[in-house]
Amino acid sequence: MRAPIFSVLLACFIVIPLIELALLFRVGDRVGPGATVAIVILTGIVGASLARAQGARVIADIQQAAAVGQMPAPYLLDGLMILIAGVLLITPGLLTDGVGFLLLVPIVRREVRAWLKVKLERKLRDGSLNLRFGPPS
């Protein structure tokens, strides 16, 4: 049974921020509030610059693939994951920073792409996902 969209939104907007706060308080207790704020700011700055650099590389890969007539689908997915990573990294918090940094690792992105491909193929096979092209009917 699938989780309703409400449960996903609840997790995104209530549960995750509560986990982030708990982590920040724990880290703050261990290293101090100033160091905790510095960690959050530093990870945001470093993460944003890494996401920008990797995003530029993916754009170059997309252009190169298009120039030789290849489908740039893997690069487009990489670009989406890098964009998500950038958003997570500029969001204050340690959990989101960890996930954001993971998405900047090419090996992790490759594994996520493979997982998404299997999931999409399964949904197409069992009929729970239908793709239509053209104007709505």
C-alpha cells in the first residue's frame, strides 16, 4: 500500500525539521553553539560551491552528448540530483547537509539513477504508471 501524499508532506515539513533541531542541539551541546552555527554556514558555502561546479560539469556533459547525438538522460538526472543537493545544502541542518553531500558524490548518483530506473521499469510493467505524450485528451 502506498503512503498518501499527506504522510510524505508531513515528514518533509514536520518530522525532518524536528530531527534537524535535535541534531543541532546535540552538536551544540558537544562543540558549542558558535561552532555549530559555523559548521552549518561552512557546509552551506562549501556545498553550494561544489554543487555549482558539478552542475557546470553536467551542463558540459549534456552539451557534449547532444552534440554527438546521444540521449543525455543520465546527465539530466545527475543535474536534477545536483540541484536537489544544492537546495539541501543551503537549507540549515546537518541531516539535509549529509544527504546533500551524498548526492554530490558521482558513485552515489549512479546508484540512485540505477535504483530509479528499476523502480520506473517496474511501475511501467505493472501498469501503475502510464506515460502519455501529446496534448491532454
